[in-house]
Amino acid sequence: MGHRLSKITTRTGDSGQTGLGDGSRVGKDSPRVATLGDIDELNSAIGVLLAEPVPETMRTVLEGVQHDLFDLGGDVSIPGRATVSEGQVRRLESSLEELNASLPPLKEFILPGGTRAAGLAHLARTVCRRAERSLVALASSEKVSDEARIYLNRLSDLLFVLGRALNRGGGRGDVLWQQGKHR
């Protein structure tokens, strides 16, 4: 990385264009840049969750996810690049299975909430779903790796289960939806 970030204000984007990792320039409203922004927002949402006291095992998983999201952002910023691997997807699946094994089966829909950390996990999940939709939209016109799409899909599942586990660890149960509760 060296001197790449030695100057933050470059003024090269003042005209509404930005540079991609391959040196090409695109509009800041392009699907590729929108996808990059959604991935960045997801990483930031996870960063806010990590500002909360969370169990060390979850912290380790989420810190790994943040690095993976930078890999994914790199892939999106360089058309044709695909470094997000099946191994990264499998690591998410393994964490998901471990967390879910200690939770009771769901019989009802749940609402986002409970503890602050669980609420932030659910917020990150919704941002993840948006990033996934952006990536799918980008893939309708440009090449995107299957692993990148699968990774975001698994990550949203993991964040859902993480929210449930954080509630349980915080002494709260799931916040159950009650259809028509306030009619």
C-alpha cells in the first residue's frame, strides 16, 4: 500500500467520476460504485457492532468478515477480478453452524431487537442484504464471481443467527413477531 493513501483529497472525483482499481474511470452513480458503497457501508455497520462488548469468538469471526469484505470490495473495484474464495464461504458456513447449534429452533418470525448488540447485528444483516442485491444487479450487466454473491448470502444468514445468539448471551430471548398485535 505504501504511499497510495498519502493524499486523501485528490479532487479527481469532483466531476462525478471515480477511479476503479484497474485505473478506469466511471460515474459515481454506476452500479459498480453503488455496490462498492453498499459493501463499505456493511463493513462500517459491522465495525459499529464490534464497538459493543461481544464474545471473543464472535469478535474473531466478525473481524475476519471485515477483512473478507475488503477482499470483496477489491474484487468489485477491479472488473474481472475474483479472489473471494470457496474457503471464505465455508468459513462463514462453519461459524453459522456453530452459532446456530446452541439456539432453539425458530417457530415464529422474529423482530430485530433485544439487546443493543443484537439490534446492530440485525441492522448489519439488512445492509448485507442490500449489498447482495446491488451485487446481483451488477452481475446482470457485468461479470461477478459466484463466490462473491454466495458469500454475501451466507453472511446475511450469519448476521441473523448472530443477532439471536447475542440476545441469548445477553439474557434476552428472541423478540417474537405477533401478527396483528396492534390492530
